[in-house]
Amino acid sequence: MKVWVYAQQAEGAPTSATLELLTKARSLGDVTAFLAGDASGIATTLGEFGASKVYATGDLGGHLPGVAASTAIKAIIDGGDSPDLILFPQSYEGRDVMARLSVKLDKTVLTNNVDIAVDGSTVKVTTPVFGGNVLVTSSFNGDGPYLAAFRPKSFPVEAAGGGAAEVVAAPVGELGATGGAKVEAVHVEEHTGPKLDEAAVVVSGGRGLGEAGNYSTIETLAKLLKGAPGASRAIVDAGWVPYSYQVGQTGKVVKPDVYLAVGISGATQHMVGMKGSKTIIAINKDKEAPIFGIADLGIVGDAQKIVPKLIEALQGR
Amino acid sequence: MNVIVCVKQIPDPALPGALDPSTKTLKRDGKLILDESDSYGVEMALQLVGKAGGGEVSLVSMAPNGETSGMRTALAMGAARGVLVSDPALQGTDALTTAKILAAAVQKLGGADLIIAATESSDGYTGTVPEQLAEVLGLPSITFAKSVDVDGTTLKVNRQTEAGFDEVTCTLPALVSVTAGVVEPRYPSFKGIMAAKSKPVDTVTAADLGVSPVGWAGAGQEIVEIGQAAARQAGEIVEDDGEGYAKIVAFLESKKVI
Ligand SMILES: Cc1cc2nc3c(=O)[nH]c(=O)nc-3n(C[C@H](O)[C@H](O)[C@H](O)COP(=O)(O)OP(=O)(O)OC[C@H]3O[C@@H](n4cnc5c(N)ncnc54)[C@H](O)[C@@H]3O)c2cc1C
Ligand SMILES: Cc1cc2nc3c(=O)[nH]c(=O)nc-3n(C[C@H](O)[C@H](O)[C@H](O)COP(=O)(O)OP(=O)(O)OC[C@H]3O[C@@H](n4cnc5c(N)ncnc54)[C@H](O)[C@@H]3O)c2cc1C
């Protein structure tokens, strides 16, 4: 089976989602990577993780990847190199590219998956629904290329030790009317401390904190535990913290050693992003809150009283 | 300026979801409501048309059983008209076919300067329909908008990224997908609710729009298995008696975090 992995890079290295997909792809067949960008800095790592070749568009010149990368992939396929299966990360870029490509190829997409199995020419993917309590497995009908997207942290990351991937130019070409959107400026949010999706400890706050100003206690707590602060979508939508803090279905997937949820009810969309944590601690004043159903330690009480005492105790150590 | 908003009508998310064991699709037999994710798009459209000083907000929706109650909410907020695609043949439709259907509905309305959808729906959250719709219509798009402005014929968007946000521009006509919280959706007024009852909603079938195959026949996938995930067990739940923090400290110690 010819498997392509839609690769992404950040700060000069392949993203962890890319390495997860490459690791899995190796067990499914021959692996080629595709990158919307310049692959020269990451071809070695892509090779180490099993890609023998990487198609790379080079700089997109301000175009959004959705139209540009799907056009380049379609051109490669029309040119005769057609994969059986393309694995995408469930990221903004992955979603946009697979959506545009699905129309160009007239192929369905299966998104939000956490697993894949190949049995002969049948490809089956699994997605959790209802907050992860039910697992639905679907198979693709008809011919490939099959387009599937996977949530972060679905697969472990393991290098295979191959040589650098061969970089093959995949020019974007003329985009026409659909390519009209232009990136005029890029804004990167500053952050210190470990990354939310890599931290060993995550301390997240929700609407139960009461007001935006109280979020600073979450940051203090995270810092004391050498962890990263996170948030429910309720307080992201309310503008208390930037989107990059959001944990859940439409935010980050985290699997820390300890996840501490403060004033978070435990909506299914939040839980899909954190229930893979090794241990979970919850503070909530409502003993019926769903978060207690998955917590290893639950404290029923007022966060405004418990958190300051916890901070004081940790500072005193 | 004319704007078309995609509005999905979904089962109330507050009620527990269930899969129909025979069809293996989400049960949608109860009353459907306007997906909250789309209420932001409706509000955004109304504000942009208001600012442009003329034009109309129209709706497109695909839903079973001729359901219009979610569309009526959007009409009550101030949208002028809608096209509903409803057809038993649509059961089992995948995201790609949904995009083709919505594209045909948009064309039935004569197109628009701007098309708005949500980044993902609350019930299916496949998260690809807006970008697929743009491709079917041959339009440029800006996805994951956290703020939207139109200046003449130029669309200006702050687009959410994993690292922060990008400023992106595009010439109309175009499609934009909006994130939750971009604007504060208005509550329909009593007058709006009354007016919505008589606003035109044109109900059509997939065949009327000339889209086929649809439903299970058009889907490039089938569900082969439904299983239960391993459940996480609840641990120790204690009432805070003033010493709750000490339990947490002890727990962190036992896990060697501190
Ligand atoms: C399509 C879709 C995608 C979504 N994606 C996400 C996502 O990625 N991430 C996400 O988090 N959500 C997501 N949501 C939203 C989700 O459904 C919930 O609305 C959200 O998680 C609720 O956030 P919360 O727990 O902070 O707020 P609430 O549900 O309002 O809970 C607040 C909790 O705080 C407790 N509380 C109140 N006061 C105190 C106090 N003094 N001390 C202690 N506890 C207190 C309350 O008992 C309550 O349990 C999504 C929703 C949809 C429809
Ligand atoms: C749990 C679950 C998982 C699914 N996974 C997949 C999958 O992986 N691949 C797949 O092809 N199908 C999938 N489906 C089927 C999918 O829900 C339908 O195809 C649906 O018609 C459109 O998908 P969505 O709501 O998930 O779209 P999304 O792409 O999440 O929708 C984004 C936005 O597009 C607009 N929109 C979408 N549908 C409509 C509509 N009917 N009327 C008006 N506006 C609309 C809304 O603005 C919406 O917020 C899944 C369904 C369920 C219940």
C-alpha cells in the first residue's frame, strides 16, 4: 500500500503530529511525505521516521495552504504518482487541505480518527463519539486515494533510523480564482514554560473560576508544578485566555501525568481532550459535575478557597 | 451586500446523543434547533449587511423531515429568507455530498458576495464542509476567522492559527468559516419571532437541485462496527472541609510530581 503523510513543520522541525503519523504509516506500507513549504531542514528527520521521499512545494508566497497544497497534490496524482491512502493531522492546515482535495478528487473524508487498520485493500478508521464513550469504525468504499485525518497523540512516536528523505519539488502552479486569499501579517503569541500538549502537568481553569482575573491563580499553580496552564472553551470564548490554551475537541489534546481541572464541569467536548491523562484531579463545587466521573481525586468545594491554600502549601515547600 | 449563512439544525446538544442501531447514524427524530455554532455566523452576517448599508442575509440548510425550527430562529434574528433541502434520500449523506447540496442551494439563491459557515458543527464536527463548499463553488476562502470585516469588496479576517493569528485578506465573493465567540449573537425579539413566521423558506429535494447520488449511495464510507471504549473509573471524591488542598498535595507527592 502506498501511504502518504501530510507533514507540517514548526520552528524548523516536523510537528509531533507528523512524527506520529509517519510512525503509524510505516506499519501500513511504503511512506511518502508531502509538505507545503521548504523541506530542506526536515528531510533528515522525515527519513529517520520512515519517509523515503518528501514532495515539497517550497514557500507558498502568502497563499493559505488549503488551496495551494491541494492543487499541488492533485497535480502529482494527475502526473501518475497516486497514493492509496493519505494521512492528515487533525489541524487547521490538515483539515483545509483535505477538504479542498476531497472535492478535486471527488473522494470522501473521514476525520477525528484515533486509529487505522489496513486489511488487504480495505482501510478502516476509528473515531470516538459522545465524548469518547463509543467507538465507531468506518471503512472507505470504492477506490483510493482514501483521505483520513487523525487527532493528535493517537499514535506513539518512534524513529526507524532511515536515511534522509529525497526532496522532490512539487510546484503549486496557477491557482486561479480560488487562490485569492493572501496572508498579510503573521502574529505569534509569546509563551514561556512547557508547551501545553507536551507538559507533564497541566492545570486548567474553567468558568467556575468566576472571573477573568482569577485565572492568574491557575498560571501560578502551573508554574509551581512546572506545568502548563490550560482552559475550557467557555473561558476562551469569553476572552479570558487565548485560544491556544484550549483543551478539548476543538482545542489541544493533552496526555500529561497529572491533569488538574479547576472549575470545569467536564463537558464531553472537554473530556475528549484530556481523558487520556495518566491521572486526573478535579476541583468543583458541584458534586454531580461530570468531571468527577473520571477523576482519580476529586475535591468538592469552592475553588476560590482551595486554590489559594494549595498555592501557599506548594510555595512553602 | 448579500450574505448567505449555512445553518445546521441539530438535536439539542443538552440531550444525550444516541446512534440508531439499525441505520448507525445519529438519531435526529426529536425537534431540531439552530446549532449554536451557526448563531455566530448569522449575527456576523447581520452586522456586516447592516454596516454595508444594504443587502440581505439568506440561509441555506439541509435537514430531515422538512424541519425549519432552527431556521426560524435565524429568521427571527433578522435573516430574510432561506432554502431548506430536505429529502429522505439524504439519510447517510457524507460531508462531501453535504457540500455539494449546500452549493446547489446557494446557487438557487443566486449566489452571494459572502458565504458564512461555522468551523465545525456541534453534532457531526467533521470540520470540512465550509472548505469543501468553497471548492465546489470555485470560491476563495478564509477559514477559522476570529474577526471579520468587509471594506468595499475586500474581506479582512484575523485567522486563528496554532501559534496565534494571521491577518488575511481576500476579494469578494468568498467564503469564511467563523469560530465560536466571534460576535455576541442577539436574542430574537418578540417582533422578530412573529415576523419570522411569514418569511419565505423554499423547501426542495436533492433531485430538485440536480444533485446525485446522495445519502448512503453517495457516501464514500460505511460504518462497519460500533464498540464501547474502555471506561475510566472514578477515584476518591471528598468534600472540602478546609483541608482539601492537603489531599491534593499528598496526591501530587504520591505521583512524585513534587
Ligand atoms: C462543537 C463544540 C466543540 C467544543 N469544543 C470544546 C473544547 O475543545 N474544549 C472545551 O473545554 N469545551 C468545548 N466545547 C464546550 C463545552 O461543551 C462546554 O460548554 C465547556 O467545556 C464548558 O466549560 P466549563 O466547564 O468551563 O464551564 P461550565 O460548564 O459552565 O462549568 C463550570 C463549572 O464550574 C463549577 N463551579 C462554579 N463555581 C465554582 C467555584 N466557586 N468553585 C469550584 N467550582 C465551581 C460549576 O459547578 C461547573 O461545573 C465545545 C462545544 C461544542 C458544541
Ligand atoms: C459523530 C459523527 C461523525 C461523522 N464523521 C464524518 C466524517 O468523518 N466524514 C464525513 O464525510 N461525514 C461524517 N459524518 C457525517 C456528517 O455529519 C454529515 O455528512 C453532515 O451532513 C455534515 O457534516 P458536519 O456537520 O460534521 O460538518 P462540519 O464540516 O462539521 O460543518 C461545518 C459547518 O458547515 C455548515 N453545515 C454543515 N452541515 C450543514 C447542513 N446540513 N446544513 C447547513 N449547514 C451545514 C455549518 O455551518 C457547520 O457548522 C459524521 C457524523 C457524525 C454524527
